[in-house]
Amino acid sequence: MSLKYSLLFLLACYALSANKVKAQSPTSAAMNFNVFVKGNATLSQHESEGPIAIGGNVTTNQYQISFDSKLGVYKVNDASIALAVRGGVKLNNGSLAINGNNYIKVGQCAPNDASLTNLKVWYKDNNNAASNIRITSSTGGYDSSPNININANVNMFTTNGVVNQVCDNTIFGTASGQIDVDGAFTKLVARSGQLAGMADNLPIRDQNGKIKMSAPMGPYLTPSAIDNNPKIIVDPTKINVLTVSAEVWNSIQNSNIEGIPQGFQAGDKNYTGPFGLIINIINYPAFVASKGNTIRFPQFGGLASSQGSYVVYNFPDATETVTLSGSTEINGTILAPKANLVKEGSNNINGQVIANSLMHNGGEIHFFPLLPSIAEPVVKKISVTAASQCVKSAPYLTYSVTANFSTTGESAKIEWINSAGKVIHENNSQPLSGNILFPGAAVSGEGVGVAWPGWALQGSKWVKVEDMFSSILDPGAKIRVTVTTSETVSITYPAATSTCTAGPISGSLPVTLASFTAEKANCNVQLKWKVADAKDFSHFVVQRSADAKNYTSVSRVNYVEGNKEYSYMDSPFSSENNAPSKFFYYRLQQVDLDQTADYSSVRSVDAGQCDARLSVDFYPNPTQDEINVKSFSPIKAMEIITAEGKRVYQMLPGTSLTDFKVNVQNFAQGLYIVNVVNNEGKHTSKILKK
């Protein structure tokens, strides 16, 4: 082989290898443990034929863990670990047998919990002979019961009671080589949600293999959508996704599956093929409310135990007890990372069991790890660049937002945060790049700076003051930009240059103001100002703005010679002549007799709860048939998602629609989240479908 083709071959191998790193089994965080439990587990009967890891405590009974140590997935000093317990042990009844030349690890052998057992590890028997390693109560003898019996002696392991002890909590943690239970379940919950969000591509057919025109594709949410004895024909060249409600799954008595490739040997961990079968079992809370916690699996023809490594039964919204009962063999992995799983009945599970807690009361769990690879979900991130600049003596921030996801139709929220971590102002519905004035700044119609944060007119001079915006001038100020997710970056106020001051320019106004205030009063705005001196002066013009950039003249107040105090009451929150805004900004235009004019400093008022137009109405709630949505401004986008984050409705209206109805008759019972985007920003509400 020439050097050229050798190099191409190596590059191709590298590309394939890099690709595999990005795509792996959805249960890879469980490290191929056959049983992986975040909390407590009770092992009653009968056995697991693969290794078990428990993040909490374990209660033992007459049970056995049996598999060849050569198939072990986690080893310490070459000892295959059949049982790893982060917490303590309650020796309840009988003997837990550890077979196959495997070993165990227990994090807390002397727990500070009266419900657990203080343990003694017998590396040799009471005659000091190298017999089976045995774990008993600290007050019991070698032959006492209940116990844990390792059917191998110390000569099988690198241990002497000092090295590689049974009592060892160092195997759990976040470092490389440790079992990170909490971190793993964070990933497993995310993976479960990812699988639930994948689009269905596998129809449930009638018993003759024909697709039903009334229900050509899932999700299948009502039992009436499918026939008796339905057939499923998978595509062996891709990942197949089927979503059913728990009610539908429980209603299927028998089903035939066609097309599943040849299976595996128990404990196999290598597979590079394209096929996998994801069965999402959803709406479990609604099923529990009407049917209880017990769910049965169908009797499948065409799905053998050796093919369980292809299949995952995903319970993404199960957060209470899931009880598996019956005599039907379950061929595939049970992924229920938020549920308390109870395994009843004599039937076996040929796949992994991943749950928040576990009670194994019957049947066996056979060692068939989930093998198909699925790319991990992309964590949405944004990157923000920001730089300040002075333009025509006005302070601006130039910013740009980029993302690793589609931002079509998205807008940005910009929060201004001072060095103490307090949000002092926010700008909603901003473009993803542009220039924006610093809060407290304002410009004239010609774009020249006329107000600045931390400055106020006192007499005829601008002086520095501490107002609601002045802290943005201090070192350590930041902006937080939100486009689905958030990113915070540091900012600085622009420095003055020879041609741009970024602050007030000294000069005299037609009138000298002693004070100027704007305060909310019973959902109106009370403006008051005092005049210290005036000469050849005509009148004031009260001006209002929703963005501190574009001002509208609201009213003229004539100057009366000798009168020092003036006021004006504005009603911006209920006026039909102006759009709603979270903040309103006020300034006084001060006009001389010759019509020359200048501007006062800017005052701002927070709308708070005064303007009902800032909200979006959703009704009725709860609802059975439809949701009415009413918005003050045209609706830009609307979506309805389940509590687990799966979108079930989306609308991007192309007209000036402000109110409409959504038919939800076919939605499953449960809690939904409604998101609406209008000119005022994003509004979210929870709706209960009865």
C-alpha cells in the first residue's frame, strides 16, 4: 500500500473514531451496569445476571448476582465488582450470593443509621482458613445469617483485608475512574428527555401489516387508535422511534414484531450497526391517576431475549412508582431515571434496569446492555460580544449574539447588572446584534446625547449624582443576554474622546431647574419640578419615551413668572394612544421665547403591575376542549409543550393576529406549558388539560 493511500486510510479511521465518540448508547452514563439505581434498592428475589450499582442503601434477602467475572464492567485491582453500594446495607433475610468470582464494594459498613446493619467482613473463616469471603452483622459469627456470601476466597482477589477492602467508599465520586451516580443520573434524565423528543417514524399497523389511515403514525395516545393484535415492522437500517401513552401500552395484549436483526450473547458490549428501537411510554401520571401504578407489557412475537440489547422502554415522565407485573418476558432496557421501579411477577427482564429506586421482588434481570448509538443532545449555548462606544456624545453598547442552534425568529433580552449583581434595567425584544444606549442615556432627534446615567442638572450645571442608573458606571458592571439560554459578559462605560464626551457638555439652559421628579401614583405618573431661575422663558414640554431614545411630546406647560413649582399628571399605562412598555422615560423640553430649547435630565418609571396590556390572557384554565389566547399586540409565535418539554403544538402566524383559539380535545390529560411571543416579549403560562 502506497504512503498516500496509507495516510488516507488512517484519516478515514480517525474520522470514524471521532464520530463514535459523539454518538453512544443513551445509557452509557450507567457504565454498562446491568442495574443502575440512584437511590435505595431492595433485592428480594430472584437474581441479576449482571453487575449492580446502587447510589443509596441496599436491603438484602435470598438473592444472587451471577455472571462470569470476565464480563465485568467495573474492576478494582482486577477484581470484577458485582455489587457497588454507595450507602449502607440492611441484612434483612437469607443470603445474598455473589457468584462467578466477582467481588463487592460497600461505602458505609458502619452507618450512622439504626435501620441499617453494622457489618463485619470475614476474609477468612472463624478457623482462619481461606474460605468464602462473607459479610455478616458486626455481632454475628462467620456462619450467622442473614449474610452476603462471596463464593470465592481471598486468593481470587488482590486483597488481604487491608488492600482492596470490601468497605470502600473511594470508588464513588466525580474523578476519572469513579462511579459518579449523581452526575450519571443528570445525564440519564437528559437522555430520557431527548429520546422522548425524537420524532416518531415507526407506525403501529393492523394485524395484517397494513398502516391504518386513521392513525398512520404516532404518538398513539388512546387505545382506540390501534387494533387488537397489532403488528410492528421495524426498519433494520436506522433508529426506530415509537411513542405510546402508558394507557395504550397497557392495553396491548399481543403484538408481532418483524425485521429485528439477530441478537447478542449475554454481556456483549460491542455493536456498531445502525438499528435500534426506542419505545417512549408517556403520559404516565395520567395513567396512574386513572389506572394505578401497575403496568403490563405486551406478549411480543419476533422479539427474543437475545435481541433485548437493541430495545429501550423509556418512561420520561414517570416520577412516582412504576410497577412491572405479569408473566410476559420484557426484552429490552427499562429506562425510568425519575421513577421508583417495582419488579413483580416471575417474568424476566433481558436488558438494563435504570431507575431512581428499585424493589426487585420477582423474576430475573439478564445482562443485555443497551447498545445502539444515538448522538448526545446538543446543549444550547450562545456567545456574546460587547463593546462600548461614544457616538455624538451618547454612550452606546455594540453587541452581537451567536448560537449553536437556530435563532430564526428569536429576539434577545438584555439585562444591565451593576457590580453588586443587581439588575437595574432590561431591554426586551432586541435584535441579535446592534447598538443600544446605556440605561439612563437619551439622545435628541438628531442623535446627540442629551442625558446620561449618573448625571443631573443642578442649577445651570450638570453634576454627578447617584441615581438608579449611576451604578452601571462602576467597574464590574455586566450585561446578561438571553436567547433561549443566557450568557453574561462584562462591560465598561465608554471613555470620552476629543470629539465625543459620553457625558454632559457645560452650558446654560433657558431656565434653571432646582429639581425634577417622576413618581408613580395610583398607576399614573406624577411629574413635579421646581424652577430656581428663569429669564426670557416661554414654556415646558413634557416628553415621554418607551425606549429612552424616541420621545413623544405629551403636554405643554406654560411658564408663569414668579411661579416656582410645576406639575403634570400623566397616564401612560392605560392610554390607547401609546403601546405598553415595562419602563417609561420622561424629560422636560425647556423652550425660550426665541424658541431655542434644551432638555432636562431623564427620569424613569417602572410600569410594574399597572399595565394589564403587558400580559397575555389564557383561558379557560383548566380546559377540556380549547384554549383562548388574547394578546394586546400581534402574536409572533406560540407553542404548547408538555411538562417534559415535548412540543405538541406550534404556530407562527403571518398576520396581525391578537386573539385566537386552539383545539386541545385530542391532547392527553395533564399539565402543559403555553409560550407566546408578542411585541412586549415572551409570556408563559401553565394550562391543565382535564
